Amino acid sequence: MEFSIGSEARNEFLFLEVAGSAKKLVEDVMLVKKGENVVITADTSTDKRVVDATAKAVYAAGGVPTVVWYETRPTAVVEPPAPVAGAVKNADVWIEYAYAYILHTAAWREALNAGARYICLTGMDALMMVNTIGRVNYPKMLELGEKLRQLVESADEVIIKSTGGTDLTAYNRGRKARQSGKLADTPGEPIMLGGQVSWCPVEETINGKLVFDGALWPPVEIGLLHSPIELTIEKGVVTAIEGGSEAKIFKNWIESFDDPTMYRLAHYSLGFNPGVTKCTGRIVEDERVFGCIEMGLGSQGPQIGGKTWKSASHTDGIVLNPTIILDGEVLEEEGRYVHPELVKLCRELGVPGY
């Protein structure tokens, strides 16, 4: 489970930039107020530098930081040790850095029901924190996300294609879209790292081919993809998994749960964090590759606004350079936004190529 992407592991690496990024996360994104209890959860695969910087930023903002470390579980969406569950259930703000994240577990749902403002930052290291938070114009990125959300929500027919072979058609039928990377301004509402809009078309209308060609996680054996994984989708359910050795690993992993709901497509998510230009194998970062689309299988949380169900686990895969067509209008072509309003916002964000 160790990350081996070549980033410097020394404490001195970007230590000033990490401090500034943590301050931005705590004050501007999580909106921590004086006296609030902020629980930071981390497993033994987490980068200690981001945990320490976040705890210091919470303390400097007047919050009460509590850091909980525990062993790395074999996969994600596994119930945490009871003391971890107890801590997050009593948090005003919960920042999760654990590599084997506990999003979608009973402990997660209980914490939200108790009013915790939660963010999932699984696998974040120093470089990722600086690139995706510190160096990003967060308000302008959220403005881009709001326009994407509006465009998706106002459409019915959604066609996703890619040069890798993806060819999916679905219908929203009035379903709402959500900017999951919003600010943490609502108790009990989970948020994600900025740069993502998520929704699910009406599940039974989703049909075609879905080809993951960027990254896929879990299972832990994959991460960055070296060969595509092709899924056949019929009425929102995966009916075939094809490809090379990684497809076989993925197929065996899903089959191991003996849970039919693991084959259900849970959400579509547009990625648009300008600090992410390529997949790294860290799923929270990969989901936000600028211009990608990410899709999840397994558990569907209520925040998606779909049918909502609990599965044995959840996994997310990345489609790079998609073409997205909404009601016949091209929103994005081979990974580049072409809608005039989006192009304008991309220029204001300073995204290369616009």
C-alpha cells in the first residue's frame, strides 16, 4: 500500500506550502469555528506531514484538534475500530485521511447523523495537498463547478464517449446534480475535495460500454491502470467485465463479496481540479483529473440523489479524455470543455490550453 510516485518524503519538502494549504483547508473549506471539535482520522499508510499540518491549522483557528491513528485495513469501506467510530460520532468536523477510507460504513453514517461536517481526503500526501488545495483558486474552481452542475442538471439525455471505447447513454429525468467539492457549510453533509460534480442518471436508463483507462481503486492491487477494463452496462448493472490481468483482478474482487449490488453503477462524477493533470494512483486525486469523468460502483450514498443502497464496498474508476453530450449539445470533446461559458471560466482559472 505504499505510494511510489516519486514525490519527496522528507519533512522539509514543501513544508511551508503544506502549512498554507492546511490553513486553507481548515479555515476556507471546512469553515472551522472557534471551539469546534475537529477529529482527524489516519491509518498507517497516511502521510504524517498533512496530518500534523492540519492539526496545527485547526489549533491556530481556535478549534480543538483530535488525531486518531489506526492500522491500515486490507481494503476500503471496512468498519473502523470502535474507538475511531466513537471519536467521529462526537466530532463537529471530521477530516478523513485514511488510505483505506471508511466512507459508506455504518460509522460514517452515524457520524453524519450526529451532525459531523465530513471530508474524504483519502491518500492525500504533501504534494497532493499543495497542488489540489494550496495552489488552486478555490472560489473560481467552485464557480466552474456550479456552472457544470447547472448544465448537467438541466439536461435529460447524457451521452458519454471516449477514444478508449466508452459509449454510454443515460437519462436524468429531472435528477439533481451536486457539487461534491463544495464548502463544508452544512452539519451532517459529506463533502469531497474540490473539483468534482456528481449525480446519477436514472439507474435503469444507463446502457452501453464503460471503459476505465486511467485508474481504478479499490481493489488495492490496482490503482493506476496499465490496460483498460471494459464493462458492459445494462439497465445500470454491470453484466460483463473484460480486459487483461487487471480486469481479472477487478472481476475477482467484485465476485468475492457475493453481493449483487456491487455490480450497480452508483454515480457519474466530472473531474475538474486544475491542480490534477494526470492520474497518480491516489483515487481522490485521480477522480479530479481536469476534464475526466469518474464513475462509481457499489454503495450509493443519499447525497447522490438516486435510489440509494448499501453494498459490501464501493469502487471508483476513471475515464480519461471523454466526450460528453447533453441533449445533443457537446459539453466536452476528448477531454477539453467546449461550452463557451466553461471555456471562459477555464481561462479565468488559468487552465493550460484555454
